[in-house]
Amino acid sequence: MRGGIFRACLTGLTGLAVLPAAAGAQPGAASLDTLAVGARVAPSVVKIGEPVTVTFAIPRPDTTAHLVGPASASSLGPIDVLESESAPAGPDSLAWRLRLAFFQPGDQDVSALPFTLAGRDGDRPLRLRPYRVSVESVLPDSVGKDSLRAIKGPVGAPVRLDPLRTALGVALLLLAGAAVLLVRRRMRRLPERVVPVEPDVPPETAALRALRVLDEEALPERGLVKEHFARLSLILRDYLERRFGLPAVESTTLEIDRSLERSPLGTEQRGAILEILDQADLVKFAKLDPGTEAARIALDRARRWVEKAAPRVGGGVEG
């Protein structure tokens, strides 16, 4: 490396020249004179993207003089400067080393690289003497401009439907939909464990008897809160169905709400029963755990509601 810099220094010493200042320069503006220096460039023939090393050296005009070159990792037109730094030299010389890369094929000139010689007498521009680097394409010689075609846009592929597979897919979708409906219907259904009721027993008597049995089983105290609300909801739905002729057991709470609008129940009574049914739905389907005390309160509210909804003597319901 030192030998290469030394040879570049000799080149600089023998090839150093002062170019005249640009036309129109002010008298005494000697600092604008450009120094031209020869450089060592290797290799001189490269493929696109391959690194090229450039080194040069000049005499040091004074002890404070130093070179300023292009920054590393920068671009100057077609030239990419990979590395740019001061190189070791003797006490009476200044040296610089660069690693370049070219990404355009053809002859490229390194003389466009900007340098400055900063010293006691001011800054002087410095440039390299013209030197051509031959940059070759990485494409085969047989590939020319005429052989490169423009990129085409996406081409739509024809869609061919297999009748058998299409029919099978439709059948699977229908089966899946039927399965979803069946699961949802089963989820709406409640346990069928209720106290058997004789046909001639009034609905409110059967409901109050079933609520009393549910109270005696103490399901919440045994950790069966969900089962408690499921039984409670079924008892109330069975009562609504027998008392008012509504399909309450197989209906959703929303459907029961709509059906109760045609019943003799008042707005307050409808709101009370729907509130109990909504709470039971949250426990059964939303995994709400209201606790043992809330379960007991819901049962007491249901009992009072059935007693209040019982028909009065002479027709109607208790106000």
C-alpha cells in the first residue's frame, strides 16, 4: 500500500500542474487557481458495480496543509463513492485514497471528483487529470436494446368452473348453513327438566310449584348458577306459553317481547319478565356469573311476578 502511494506521489510530483483561474476572476484571486494532479486508477476495466481504487499524492505546501475530498457513501452523478479517506504519506506529501463504483456502462471519467487543498494561504480547488474507466455491462453481448422488451401488465387467466366441483361446493355451503342454524336452535333450547304438571292444573299453580322445587334444590349453593338460571328461564317460558298461548319455549327473548305486546300484560309487567329472561340469557350464553345471591333474588322476583300475573276473579291480571 505504501509503495502504491509512493508511486502515486511521484506521479503527482511530476504531473502536478496549475490551471489558470476561470475567466472573469478578480485580480489577486490566486486561491481560485485549480491544481491538476495525476492519479493511479486500478483496475481500468470493470463490470457494473465492481469497485475501482483511486489513489494520488501531492507535495505538502506547508505544515498545516491537508486535503478535503468527497464524502464516503455519497454519489456524484454516475459515480458512487464507497470510501474516501486520507492515505498514509511521507512528511512532505499528502495522499488520498478512494473506492468507487460505477453503475452505468461505457467510459466513465474520474476527473469530476471534487477535492480541495486547504493550507495556510487559503483553499485551492484540486482535480484529477482525466482518466477513463471502461465499465462493461453484466448482460451477455447478445442482449441488446432491441432484445429488451417492455414489461407487460398482468394478464387475466380464464376462469374455468368444473360443474361437479361447483355443485359440491354449493352443497357443502348449504350443509354448513344448516348446521349453523341447527346449533343456534339447540342453543336456544333449555333443559327439559321441569316438574310434571297435570293437564288440569292452572299454569300459575304449576309455575309456582316448579319454582318451589327449584328453590329447594339450592343449585347456586352447589356451584350450579348456570343450571339454576336455565331452569328458571324454562319455568317462566312454560308459564307464558300455557298462560297466554305463546310459543315461548322455542322462541328467543326478543321474539317473546314482540309476542307479549299482544297480551293483556301491562308495560311494567312485560318489562319485569323480560328483565329476568335477559339476565338468564346472559348467564347461559355470555357466561355471566352473577353469583349466588343474585340467583336467589332472580328466583324471588320470578315467584312474585307469577303471583302478580295470575288471572283475577272476573278476568284480567292483577294490577
